[in-house]
Amino acid sequence: MAVPAEFIRAHTRPARPSLVPEVQLLVATDVVALWEAMEVEQGRTEQDPPFWAAAWPGGQALARHVLDHPDLVAGRSVLDLGAGSGLVAVAAAMAGASRVLASEIDPFGLAAIPENAALNGVSGIEPVGDLLGSAPPVVDVVLAGDVCYDRLMTERVLPFLEAARAAGAEVFIGDPGRPYLPHDRLTEAAVHDVADTEGAPDGSPRLRCTTVWRLP
């Protein structure tokens, strides 16, 4: 079921991720209230949490990387895999990508992607659904932030990324130290300390060492 843009605008507010202040991103004003509103909107109570409505560390690190190194994407086609609400896709467009596919399985995230593109004044971003059940699209660069959050997802994602690399795409993965990535098969491209989506118990920022990995 398609999600109206009005829903996204009504339940989020623009914020600037700490590592990528050049980008504005619509984030949850109240996660619990947003989750409840999503359940009402979809007419079901088993709705997944609004993971899309936050700037996760891996995505922030990838967005920072492409803005710091625009030559990686400028004039090239890009796939943002696990796009959430489009932070990395927006950064790629800002860095000069000619075309950006933003793949996200959550319909709320898909609805938020064009809203975030418009908020940042970028074009050329195409929201698409789940791609993992098919061959990777023909693109020059694949950017995947926070996609290896559990073992099952990693087992789905890695073959897809390896197939994209075998087809000639450059592949970059942003990850805040989760245990499922095969680090011995990856090359470190950059490391950043990123404020986590949840702070420390005393209210201070909790930093997570987050790495941008390149698939050789």
C-alpha cells in the first residue's frame, strides 16, 4: 500500500545528521508516536519499527565519504541499497551522480525518499523496492549502509553485492562494527566516529566507530 507524502511530512521534522550537516533529513519527532501512526495508516498492528526515520551510522559514514570524494559518483549511476529515507542517495546526488536508484523495502521509507530529495533540492533519485531477489541492476557504484545488521540479512546481501562487483560496479559498505561482515574480504576506505541514534544514559552523545569498507 502506497504511503501518502502528507503522512511523512506530518510525522517527521527536518534535521541535519551530525556527520553530514550539508544534508537535511526528515526524522521522527517521536518514534513511538510515529510507529503507532504507521500502524493506523496501514491498518495493521504488526508494522515494523520506523527504522527509516533515523540517520544510522553506516549511512552517515557513506554519505560523508561520497561528499568528501565526489569523484567516486560524479557523472555515474549509483544504487543506494537499503536506502531508508534516502540519506546516502541524496548525498550521491549532491556529489553529482547522474542517476541514483534508492532501494528500500519499507513503503514509508520509499515515500520519504522523494520528500528528502525535494528538501535538499536534488533530482535524479528513483525510489525502488526490494532488489535482493534478482540480479543487481547495471550501475557504476553500489552504496550499502547498515545492511548487515543480522546474520540472515548479511547472508542475503553479500551475494548480491559480490554479484554487483563481479559485474563491474564499485561497492562500498558503511557499517558501525557489526560482527557479521567478513572483514578479511573487505578493504578499509574510511573511518568515522558517528553519533548513534540513541545517546548514552546521561544524555550525552554515544559515538560509534563506523567504517566505510570497499569490496575489492
